[in-house]
Amino acid sequence: MDIKEFFEQSAGRWFSQRSSHHLPFKQPENGKSNVTIELLVADAPEVLKLCQQYKIDPSLAVCGAKITWDGTLDSDQQKQQGSTVLVPIADSDQLNEGRLLREIKYAEKAPVIGRYSLGNDGVLTLISEDETLYSEERLWFASPNLRMRTSIFKHLGGFSMASLSSEIRMGVTAPAKKSEDEAKV
């Protein structure tokens, strides 16, 4: 499996259950979300815009994914909603390793390019780091309709959080639109 196949396999509607532990406070927190992952072709407008934002040649994009979520935390019944776009930029010699672009939501936040690696065991590792936060996520499929995720977040000020999520596929989304070149073939 390569990174594009992992994104293709992730496309769909998912029900996510998450258990988190805030280490300094010794406080657990549970949450539930509906997550939709839409596969984007390499020349989709969202992919091109993100590459432009990071000043990356768009021809280097493997594909993209638009992720939206709508959920709640048990401790706070306020809705947790949002969306983001991810774009993997493969290293020239390794399709399963490279840079990961993430949509920037706030103008004042400087773009941070993360890293991804997809192991031979099918586990995708995403790492992002800036001057205040280190995050590492590991995602894998236990079966075609069950995806697992572990996450750790470490703030330089000492705050840390770890979480485990199970994501159950509830349906598929429409396949990614073909690029203009693919449509002509």
C-alpha cells in the first residue's frame, strides 16, 4: 500500500470514539464524532491552494484529503466542529515518506510542514512540530471498515495528552473527481 491508497481507503463517513488522557491533570476525557474524509485528486482546487500557501510546486502533490468533523466531548456538550485539508508531498525517491501539508485556518499562524511515513505494516505516522507543540499520530486499519488512531500531543510548557480512537466506517463518499488530463483519456 502507498500513501495514495491509504487516503483512498480512508475516504468515507466514519463514526469515531476517542478516549483521551490529559497527563498532568490525570484527567480522562471521552468524545464522539462523525468524520467525513473526501479524497481529492492532485489538481483539485483545495490541493492547489494549499500548495500555493506553502510555496510548494503543485505537481509534487500525490493527492489530498478533505476531513470534516462534528462531535462532542463527554465533559462539555458543546459541539466540536471543523475541517481541514491534508496534502502529502512524497520524497522524490520514496512515495511512502514525505512532507505533509495541513490547511492553515488562522492568518497569524505560520505554516508548519509536517512529515508522514507509511510503514510496510500499513501504519501511517504523521508528525508535526513547531516551537510550542509536538504532535504524533499513528493510523492503521484493523479491517477495511475499522480504523484505529493513537495521538500524542506535547506542549513545551509541560502539558501532554494521549488519545486512542476507533473509527467505524458508516458509508462511502463519492470517488474523487478525475483531473482534466485523466478525464480526456
